[in-house]
Amino acid sequence: MTAYEIKALTPETWDAYAAMVERHGGVFGGCWCTWFHTMAAEKERTYEANRALKQLLVEEGRAHAALVFDGDEAIAWAQFGSPAELPNIYHRKQYDEETDVLPDYRVTCIFVDKRHRRQHVSDVALQGAVDLIGAAGGGIVEGYPHDNAGKKKSVLYDGTRALFERAGFEYIRPKGQGNCVMRRTVG
């Protein structure tokens, strides 16, 4: 396996992150991985507005991700942050009704460059997020992956239950149709 390097998403790594997102048309219809940062009523739905929002959040230290680098090129990321930074999660009403513990961090989006898929780079990205969370003091971390029972699915923006299990997360409960809540305490 290639020796990958993990770097935090910062103003210094912005250009590499932006190049990866631009190679993929802004990712998921031009989202720029901003969907989880804003509630639907606040959302501007253009490529340019999402790019500007993401760059502003990075500059202000309000957007976090573990970037996976292959040499000088960013090839994947796992976005994470506090619930205040990432309030917009799918099936939020159900989640809020069933929440037993509010996490310190959420992992909300995992993306791998199309040239590097099916090589377990998502495992590297998720572990990178866990490591960066640990370096920041740790806490309770949640993810909301697809619970697809090993079946292929075309869009897995937040990974799979198996991916999170490999990273030491525990299944907590279902969330919506085909997703679940996974949790891990990071020291």
C-alpha cells in the first residue's frame, strides 16, 4: 500500500483540498462539503457560494477534515467537527428525539478521489480524523454511515457501517432509512 500522509484542513492545505474538489466538479453537485455546516434554510446552492463558504470556514478555523495526501496531492478527506460546526445531519428530527448523548465530534463526510477508490483510502481518512480528534483532546465521536449490509451503493458520502467498525466505532442504533449512529470515545 502507498505511504499516505494525513494533514489537517487548514489555510495552508486549502489549495490541495480545493484542487481535489475542483477535479470532481465541486463534489456531490457542487456542495464543496458544506451541506453539514448549514441548515437547509441558510443554504446557498451554487458552486461559487459553497466554495466561498468552505474557504471562509477554513480560514476561521470552523471547518475540519483529515486530508489524505499521496505526495503533494490531496486524494481523500474525512470531515469532522463539533455538533455546533456541523448541525445539519440527515434524519435530524429522529436523531434529536432519540439522542442519549451529544457527541463532542461528528464525522459527517468521507470522500475519496475517483482514481483512488476501492483501495481502502477511506479507512486512512477516517483514522486520520480519529487521530486529529485525539490530538485536539479527544472525546465522544459519532459517525452516521450507511448500514448497507455489504451491498454496493452508488453514493456513500459518509462511509459504511463496516468502515466505522474497522475503525473501532460501536453500533448504537438505526437512523433513517439505511443509516445508523456509530460511536467511539477517543482519548
